[in-house]
Amino acid sequence: MFCTIQWLDLSYPNIGKEYFENVKNSNLLQTPAYGRAAVLTRSHKPKWAVFEIDGEKAGCFQLLQTGAFGNVLQAVMLDRGPLWFDGFGSLEHFEAFLEAFRREFPRRIGRAVRFMPEIEASEDIDALLKKYKFRKKSQEYQTITLDLTQNPEKLRANLKSNWRGKLGKAEKAGVSIDWNAQGLHLDWFLKFYNFDKKTKGYDGPSVKFIKALSEQCTSQGDMIIGRAHYKGRVIAAILLFCHGRSATYQIGWNTQEGRKYCAHNALLWQAMLHLKTKQITTFDLGGVNEGEAQNVKTFKEGLGGQLVTLAGLYT
């Protein structure tokens, strides 16, 4: 198999529409909107490409670059890519891509490459990456995805019994949800998110970056804020991003009252139903891990999705 990479002009108007709609499971880090937000807040420059294997379009990817002294010093970051079109993504296809990627970015002094491949972890994948001189730098990355092609009855039946019980508690208490995709509540949401992040001391994307990314997505209706109400008060909220056939749960915050009435159970359940109306087929619940964040993982597992373990970070 032989793979060739074709770099695209970033002014090409249909990068997102044309290519993401041909990817079954896209992710947020590969969206053009993410690249534009990185330019505005992190001084990274996005670079977009499609690639062919034996003359057929096989996938696409976005990488971010920084450089100095005419790129004598260069950093290349490919996070959660490449994305595969239907019919591609086998081990052989991945090796063909690695060979082409190394032709574009051979190892040299002054160039740092960070690669987090969008492919499930296995011994064969690790061996291939080592064959092409990539060194593992982190444990595998885990996320949970939900298949939204199922009907609501099946989705509800898939919920773990304890999780479904808490959803029922929220519903009986009268917790209601509203959605907005026009950016109406963005500054309000980020104010509470920043307070929650500082108070609890957890890692998360900066307010500056989330604001820039949200503004990039708002014009297409791809940034959605959901708010949970109880007796006229907002008690919790979440922020979602849509991209192609998929969507990602990005961040959320809760109040003491929200925890009491299981507001996040109501928000995530209603998010599934809302995304189905937008023809979203895959819902990425975001990264999970053991240790201090075990409770977050347990909560997300309660939705009955699939635990996906990706290969992790390589350099």
C-alpha cells in the first residue's frame, strides 16, 4: 500500500463540511474551529490535509505547528488524528499513513513531533509506532462514546440502573432543561465554570480558549449550552460541541442543589435526545481515567456507552 498526503489551502471553504461528513467518528481536536481557536489563543498554526491510499481518498487530518528561525526549530502536533473515511482504518492502512507522515516529517534535530493517534491501543499498534521511530510518552487515552443511532427506548434501557434511578429522581423533582446554540449564555456559563474550576482545583481548558472555540462554532450552531432549572433557578449547566456526525461533551458545572436533584443526569440524558434531533450519531463523553477522577469515569460509564482506549501520546 502507498499513501500520499495532499495539503489543503486553509481558505478552502468546505474543509469541515466536505470531510467531516465523511467521517463516522470525528473528534473535537480535529475540527477546523479548534485550529482557528488555537491560532487566536496559543499561536499555533493549523495545517489541513487529506490523504490517499493506493489512489483512493482514505482520510483527513489537522495538525498544529509552531516554529522559529524559519522552522529550524519546529513543533508539530497531531492530536487524535488521522480521521478515517468509511472503509479505511485497518492496521495496514495505519502503517501506510505512518510511512507517509514520516516522509513529510522525518526525525531531525530541532523538530519535535507530538502524535496522539486516533486508533485503538494494541500491541500491534505500539509495535508499528516504534517501527517508525515514535516513542511512547503517556498511558493510553480513554473516552466513552454513545451510539445515538439507537432509539430513545433502547438508549434509556442501556443506562445503568443506579444512573437511571437518579435520572428518574431529577424528572420527579421537576428539573427542566433548556438549550441555546446562539451563544446567548456563553459569558454567563464561563463565569461559573471559572469559579467552579478555581474552587475545586481541577485541570481543564482555559476560559480564554473555550471562549475562542465557542465563538468559532456559534455561527454554525455547533456550540450548545444546556441549563438545568429547578423552581426557576439554574442549578447546573453543560457545554457541547458538534462536529460532523459527532458531538463532544466539553465541560460542565454543578451546584449543591444540582447534585441534590441529579441535574447532570437530566442534562446528559436530554443532551442525547437533543443531539439526535440534529442527526448526530456519535456522542463523545470526553476523557476518563482512574484515580482522583474515578467518580467522573463511573458517572460517564453509567450512560451505558462504549469505553474506547486509544494508543496514547507518542513523540
